[in-house]
Amino acid sequence: MPTPVEIAPAQGKLGVLLVGLGAVSTTTIAGAIAVRRGFAKPIGSLTQMGTVRLGKRTEGRSPRIDEVVPLAGLDQLVFGGWDIFEEDCYAAARTAGVIEPSLLDRVRPELEQIKPWPAVFDQRYVKRLDGPNVKKGRNKRELAEQVMDDIRRFKADHGLDRLVMVWCGSTEVFLTESEAHASLQAFERALEASDPAIPSSMVYAYAAIKMGIPYANAAPNLTADIPALTELAAQTRSPLAGKDLKTGQTLIKTIIAPGLKARLLGVEGWYSTNILGNRDGEVLDDPESFKTKEESKKSVLDYILQPQLYPDLYEDLCHVVRINYYPPRGDNKEGWDNIDLVGWLGYPMQLKINFLCRDSILAAPIVLDVALFLDLAKRAGMHGIQEWLSFYFKSPMHAPGLYPEHDLFIQLMKLKNTLRYLKGEELITHLGREYYD
Ligand SMILES: NC(=O)c1ccc[n+]([C@@H]2O[C@H](COP(=O)([O-])OP(=O)(O)OC[C@H]3O[C@@H](n4cnc5c(N)ncnc54)[C@H](O)[C@@H]3O)[C@@H](O)[C@H]2O)c1
């Protein structure tokens, strides 16, 4: 039997720092409180409902994940966050319009207590937004110090034991890695000089990681996935995860594509279009923010279908992704996929998918799981990129030189095997010879 990893107990309170109190954050917070109070069920959350099989199939051992590894309970969570708007979490949840007022009103007092701290914000990085609740500072280093002060104050005021941070802010404009990101030294110089290569999201990420706080990115923008911040995470032993939550159309894509490939069905074209009417949709209406999202959405099929190994099936695949801002639909996104398939002897077929989803309803359980699993990783001494959390992301962070794993089922196996490894249980390979020997 392998030896279990030593994991510090999940004692005391866990502070969950959310950057941006928009649709995703408020749905996460209101949802976690509603579940805690017994008003609703945490559907879609592995940490709250998932099980993990241990040992042989004949043993019948499938405990709940939270019985296998020590996770913080919902009643131990305290939420805090930043936004460029001053609305408290209740008002922000009403603006987002995801959860019905009748349920929000039942958790209203708790939500009203969560008032966003002034944000680090610069419109250069999110062109469609502007708001009054913004920090001022001499340079970006000073702004990072102010974020660290907010975190220290929050920790002291609520007597918190540990913290995690998740960026749930708007998608920033497309940026590529540059010299300012190459090392921690270069990054800190760039903070001092307020280098434009450092968007607001990186200022928060730097502040969290500097304090040894686990950090995840729920959006597709370049944030913690730069050498400077992975170097800092190694120094401060902070776990990292990201990026861009796998919800909606991409979730379905990473469920369907592995199935088609498993049966070696060819794909000639995959046309994906969406209508979305929330603030995220409005931000993504800006071509520069959309480019960040498009990059994140488009790479998925290449990695899953592996055209370099199967040129006859996937080499000329035409993959188109569109997001259309359509206000009447609010957070209730509608996605259409048309897949042009090729079968035996080259015969064409078509598959149409029409997904009427609720974006933030799919995203909230992920934010909760990622926060709880990152806290677990920290207590288990795991730091740097947590590839086992790829399951939750459209563009999973990965070590340099590795390709990211996008197949949802491989990702789930990786996640559950990591839990078995932490617990000192045999990993499950699904070979199963022993049942027939
Ligand atoms: N909803 C989903 O299913 C989903 C899936 C994947 C990724 N995402 C990403 O998650 C992020 C949040 O999505 P959402 O639907 O909640 O969007 P939203 O527009 O409702 O919320 C984002 C919030 O972030 C705030 N904000 C922007 N810049 C900020 C800054 N520098 N500091 C503090 N606050 C800032 C905005 O004011 C807004 O309130 C987006 O980037 C989105 O692309 C969402």
C-alpha cells in the first residue's frame, strides 16, 4: 500500500477572495450560503456531492470525496472580494440576475455584509467597463501592496486561518508573454515602473502568491501563467490553477470530441456560435477581449483530436467559434454547434447540439470546488501548477514542454487518482485483469 501524504487538517475558517463580484462570484457566494442553510442542493460540485471509488470493484468502497480528503466545510467559508462597482453582494447578485430574488432574499443579510473593496483597475485592459470603486497608487507595486493590506485586514477582522484567491473578473485584452514576465526580478521592476505588460489581474495574482495564498484564474487572460509568477509560487509554496472555467459550449465539446475520436470518426468542420446577454457577453463584444476568449476556446479540439496522429480524420478541420452579445438573453446563454462528421468510406454525417444553459449556474460549483481543492493542495504541501485541476478549465495550465490534457474523462481520472494518491490508496488504472485470473 502506498503511504498517504501528510495533510494539515482543515481547521478554522477559510477566506475565499474573489476578484470581481459579478455573475459568477455572486452565484457562487449566494449558492454556497443557500446550500449551507439547507435551501438548495450543490448540484455540479464534486467536493459537495462526488464520490471516489477506492480499491477493487468487488470491495464496494465509494466514499464521498470529502470523507477521503479533509476539505473545508461550507460553514467554514468567509467570502470577500473586490469590484469596480460599489454595490454589495446582494445588489450585485440582483444586477447579475442569475439567482431568483425569492432565493436571494432568504440569504440577503449575509450577502449585504459583503461589500467590495476598491479594485485595481485600468480601462486599457477591459475597454467596455468603467466604475468608481478603484484604487489609486503611485505605481503598480503600490497597488499590489494595497491589495495585500486588504487581505491582511480581512484575515484579521474575520479571524481567518487560511485564504484562497480566484480571479472572477472580466476577461482582459489579449496579451502575450513578454520580457517583463520572464523572471520575478523583471516582474518586480515592471511593477515599480507600471509597465503596461502588467494588467490588473496580474497585480492581484502577484499580491496573493507573494503572501503564499493559492491562486486560480477563472478567466482566459494571461495572469499567473508566466515564469515570474510560477517562480514566486515556488518560493512561497503557493498552488496555482487555471485558466478559463470549462462551462457551456466548451464543456460539451470536451465531452463529445473524445467520444468521436475514440470511435475514429472524422470531423471536417465544427461550427460553434453563442448568444449571451450578461456583462461578460458585453465585455466579450470588444474584439480584444474576444480574442483572449477565442484563443482559449479554439485550442481544445486540436489537443483532443490530435490531427498530427490522425491526419486522415482531422487534418483539415474547420473550427469556427462565435460569441454574439444579445442583451435579452441575460445569463441564459444559448449555444449551437454544428459538427460535420465523416464515417466509413468517407460518408458525411451531421450532429447538431443546441445547449440552453445558464453560464453562471455551470460556473459556480467549479469556483467552489477549485477554491476547496486549492486549499487542500496547500495543506498537502503541493505547490505550483495543479494539473489535476485541469478538469475545471478550458485552457489548463501545464508545465513547459507538456501539452495540456483537454479530454474531460482523462482529466477526471487524473483528479480522482490524485485524491487516491493523497490518501495512500492504490491508483486505478482500469486494467482489471485480476477479476478474470
Ligand atoms: N460564466 C461562465 O460560465 C464563465 C465561464 C468561463 C469563464 N468565465 C469568465 O469569468 C469571468 C467572470 O464572468 P462573469 O460572468 O461573472 O462576468 P461579470 O461581468 O458578471 O463579472 C465580472 C466582474 O468583474 C469586475 N471587474 C472587472 N475588472 C476588475 C478588476 N480589475 N478588479 C475587480 N473587479 C473587476 C466587473 O466589474 C464585474 O462585476 C469572465 O472573465 C468570464 O469570461 C465565465
